[in-house]
Amino acid sequence: MVDRPRKLAPWLWALALLLTAAALTLAAVTGRVRINTDVLAMLPKDERRPEVEQALAALAKAGEGRVIVLLRAQADSEAAMDRFIARLQADAPGLAVRHRVSDAQQADWLGFFAPQRGALLTDAQRAQLQAAAPEPLAQQALQGLMQPMGLPRVGRWIDDPFNTLGTWLAERAQGSKVRALGGRLRLADAQGDWMLALIDSGASAFALKDNERIAGALAHARAAVPEAQVLAAGVPLHAHAAATQAQREMHVIGAGSLVGVFALSWLAFARIRPRLLVLLSVGSGLLVAIAATLAVFGELHLITLVFGASLVGVAENYASSHYASRIGQPPAARFALMREQLPTMVLALSTTLAGYALLATTPFPGLQQVALFSAAGLTAAFVSTWLWFPHLDAGSVPERPLTRALGRAWQRWPQLGRRSGAITGLAVAVVLAAAAWRGRANDDIRLLQNTPPALMQDQIDIGRRLDLPSPAQFFLLSAASEAQLLAREEALKARLAVMNGVAGWQAVSDWVPSPTRQLEDAKLVAGRWAEAAPLVAAQLGQPVPQREAVAPPLLTVDAWRAAPVSEAARHQWLGRGADGQWHSVLMLRGVSRDALPQLAALADDTAVRWVDKVADVSELLARQRVRMLGVLAIAVVAVAALLAWRLRAAWWRALVPTLLAGALALAATALAGQPWQLFHVLALLLLLGVGVDYGIFLLAQPSRRDLRGFVSITLAAASTWLAFGLLALSGTPALRAFGFTLGLGIALAWFLTPFFVPDHDPPNH
């Protein structure tokens, strides 16, 4: 009866994995497995300011699924654009492409504001009407009647004798460099005429298949116009580039780790079955990791998958430990050896899981996802090794040339004495002092960007030519009502107008003035016309028709947002939030770095808030770097207590080598000219959980004549180094910093630990 649960456990574990695999397959078939490529999704949300997150989400959604294309050819740009669009739609027929504007569309655009004639004034018009004498105003009205060419006019002359609406519309048109000429969207600059096309997929910006289809269609369309210069930018292209890079790295890192693990397994054990069981263990780990992450987060981020590819090397540690313990032992002893080794393996797993648990304490959703993915995968790999390996492999594990060589190295490895320890300590102190003198921290989020240079250059060129406002720096305004919010925007614009370093802005109140301003402007126009009308009649020698006495109807935000004319800015009106306040976004153009302090000074943190996403995220990274250093210090104390409980007086022999390895790895980054970032500290957290395992396994051996512990940690360190060392080749700067620090730390921890292990029986643990 006692053995029955032990016999059932492997079968129950196999059943659980089969059910997990079936659930994952069903989710994949039904399209419920979502892969996220948005780097910003890895960053924390600002729970203290939900309206800021709402604004950022609205701005991001406005450009979701859209690609902007500018095309210019030396000979015939119109014909080149037609061929470009034809090829694009042939390859991706579902895309919505706009590059033409009909006369009817332009008329509708102008006609939308027709009811507000006489109630929409520019600042210059308002100042003129307030200050001018009746005679100049009468001459202005007569000139508009006698010489109708010039500014656009909507409706009859008498309905807007000063042509205030035409002037107002002309000023709005100046806010965009795009013109509708000849039925096409055009942009003129010093290089000539550019054709503009707006492409919308109608899908999420992070739908991988749609982005791949758009990128492929754009590449073919470019090839169809070799004589033209084509600029293309948009979130789908950035998402596709990130996904392509992540998938490539996932394959390289995963394949490199797997090949390396198999090669080590063959050199150490020279049998095919251990390699197959390693694959089984790693596969079960990845299966559980994916399922757990989807269950908790509802999606997988591609960076998690890239990071998870390194799980192959770490999960193999338990298999290596099992087979190393069986070297030279009779096959019948395999169950007893597993029971004997289980407490040491559990302690090693605990310290590693502690490292991932600390990683999960960060407010970064991406790092929390990575921590869960890795912890669940390692636990599953451990359970598979524990429950299955003794049952599935009854063969012997003889010594091999590699294991014998490692055994000889282990026996000859020197121990630190007082003199050698003092010399080593002095050398380490010199290295750390040099690193501290040269090292510096730089948490600028832009250092973590990895957009392909060509795509980034296109993005910069298009933004500069179209004079697009920045979605990363803006004002968030709040008020108790719609009318108050529009008035607050107008007051802020008045303050911006007298500032240097700001080329312009884009706000909802540019198109929908506050009700108070509309009423005051309508009253001003009516009053000044009442003064000018007799003078105009005298000049004409006949009475002028009477204007309607009824004031123009108020233009509302809802009516404007429902009309096509609002497309470029409607996303800036956030509406009423959960706090009962109304919110909107005022975006800026051409902001100089020198103007940033002045812009921040305009905010009051309640009604008007300055949002600088780049600076905010960089500041957040800096705060978290300092915070995680504190967490690391607490973790060192906690691990020391755990080791002292299990290893008694020898606890420091397992911990000190890892601490030295971490300090030297961090010093190496500084001496290599890399600025310290949060991800270097996070690598040290994980190193703490992984590195002490080497001391735990070595101290568990009775003497240096027993090679099994050293073989185990060497294979484990090599596999882990393959896993995380390959991350140092990643094109993602955060993963590269993490992989470099952890890979070097793992190598140093493996090298230093034997110096601290004495050649005698360890204390009872």
C-alpha cells in the first residue's frame, strides 16, 4: 500500500501533461493563443494615473493597423503611385487604401462647418474685429464681394461678409502639410511633390499574420516602382520587425541550447536514451510554462518566448544531476540514488525559484510573465526528472573520458588559503574599485530600442515631412464638463503661443471652440457687421441684404467626432472617465529639448498634466534599478538563512562564490563601457538563485574523490551558460544586457565555487 502512490505518480503526471497539451492544442486551433509583440506592453501601467494610461492607449489605438506611405518619382509620381497601389492591393486585397480625394469629399469637408459661419474666428480675426474701425471692415467685406478669388468661401456672401469661415478653414489647413490637389493627396517640400497613401489593415497592430501580410505586400509594391523613392512607416511595420527578430532569436537560442545540451549529454554519457529523456524533460517544462502563462496573462509576449528558449539549458540541470549521480553505480541503485539526491535537488530548485520569484516582484508585466514562464517550466522539468527518469532508463552510466577529465580537474582544483585568499581578495577589490570609478548608470528607455535602422529612418523622415505631433509628449487636460475642458484647452494654447521651442500643437478645440467662445465670436461678428453694413450699402449705392438674426448653432464635440473631418484628431477627445471628469489630449509639434522644462512648468498635476512617456519610463527604470538593488540585498540575506539552515557552518562556502561572480560580472559590464541598467541587476537576482546551486551540489559530496557532484555542476553550468549566454547575442538590448551579465556570472560562479569547497566531509545537512 505504501508504494502504490509512488507507482501512480508518474502516470498521474503523464495524464496531467496530456490534458495540458490537449487544452493548448484546442486554444491554438480556436485562435485563443495571442502573441504580443508590443515592447511597451512589457512596461508597467501607471495605476496611480489611470487617465494617463487611457490617453496613451487612445493615442496608440489611433495609429493601430495604419501605415503611411510617401512616394516620389523623378518622372511621373502619379503613375508610380498608381502602380504601387495596384500591386499592393493585388497582394493584400483586404487593405483599405486612401490616396485620392474626390470633389464631393472636399465639399462635404467644407460644408460640415457651413452652419457655423460667423461663429468661428481665428485669433488674428478676433483681434482685428475687436480693434479695427468700421471703414476698413467695410472695405474688407466689399473686397470679398467684388474679388471672390482667394480664400475658400462657403455659402452666400451675405451669410459671412467678412469670410471668417474661409479664413478659419485656411488656418486649419495650415496645420497639415498635406494638400488635396488634382484629386490626390500630396505633400510638397524642397525635394518636390510626394504622393501620400494611407493604408489601414483593420486589424490589431500586433496581429502577426496581418502584419506579415502588410510587410510582404509593401515589399512587392516597392519592387514594382524601382524608379521611385518610397518611405513607409507605421506600428504594423515595427511590430512585424520585432516579431521577425524575436522569432529568429527564439529559433537560434532554442536550437543552440538544444544542440549544446545534446552534445554535452553525449560526451558525458555516450547513450541515446539520456538525450531523449532530456528532451522529454525540457519538452514537458515548455508545455507547462506556455500553459501557465496563457492561463494567468491570457497572452504570450514574444520576448517571453525568446527568454523561454533559454529554459532549455536550465531545465537540463536536473537531468544532468540525476545521470551524474549514477556514474559508476549499479542500475538497480537508481531509485535509491534519486531518493538520496532529492533533498539536494529540491534545495537547488528552491533557490532558483527564489530568483524568479524576486523577478516577479517588479511592476513590469513582461518580467512577471518571464518569471512565471520560467518558474513553471523549471518546476515541470524537475517533476518529470524525478518521477520518470528512474523508470524510463535502467541502463548503466559508465565513466567517460569527459567525466574522468572533470574528475581529475576536481581533485586538483586548489583551495583558497589565507595567503591566496588575501591576494585574491585584493585583486578583486582593485577590479571592483576600477569598475566603480568608471561605471555609470543610464536608464534611458531609448537605449533599449532596437528598431531596424532603415525603418527608423523612414519613420523619422515621414514624421518630419508631415510635421506629425509626438505621441510620447503631450498635455492631458481634465475638467468637470465638456465646455470647461474646451475652455481649458484654449487657455493652455494661449500660453503656448508665447513660448519658444514649440512649433505648433493639435487639439480638439482647434476644431470645436468652447461654447463661450463661439457665442462671443458670433456676437462680435454680428456687432461689427451692423457697423460696417451701412458703409457697404453706401459704397454699393443700394441696400445690402439682411443677415439672419438667429445666431449660428453651436458646434458640438459629438457632431464633430461623428463627421469624417475629425479623423485626424478625434482620438484626442477621451470623454468622461471613471473619475467623473472629462479628459482630452493636446499634442505638440516641433518641441525642442530646451523647451521641456517650460512645458512641464505649465502643468498643475490636476487640471493640466504634462506627460513625457520617454522621461517617465526612464525615471521608472531608474527607480526600479535602485529598488531591485535593495531587493537583491534582502535576497542575499534570505538565501544565506536558507543555506545556513541546510548546510550549517558551511553556508558561506555556497554563497560567497556567487556573490563574487555577480560583483565581477557587473564590474565587467562597466569596464566594457556598458552603462548599468535595471536588466543588469535583474540578471544578478537570477544569478543568486542559480549560482548557489553549484556550492550546494559540491558540498553534498563526501570528498573530492567523488566526481559526480563536479560533473553535475559542470554540465549544469555549461547548459545554463549556453542558454543565457546566447541571450547576449540578442538584438534586443534588454535581453543582451541580461544575457551578458548572467552568462558571465554563471561562468565565474562555476569557476570560483570549487576554490571554496574543502576536501573533507561536509557538516551534517
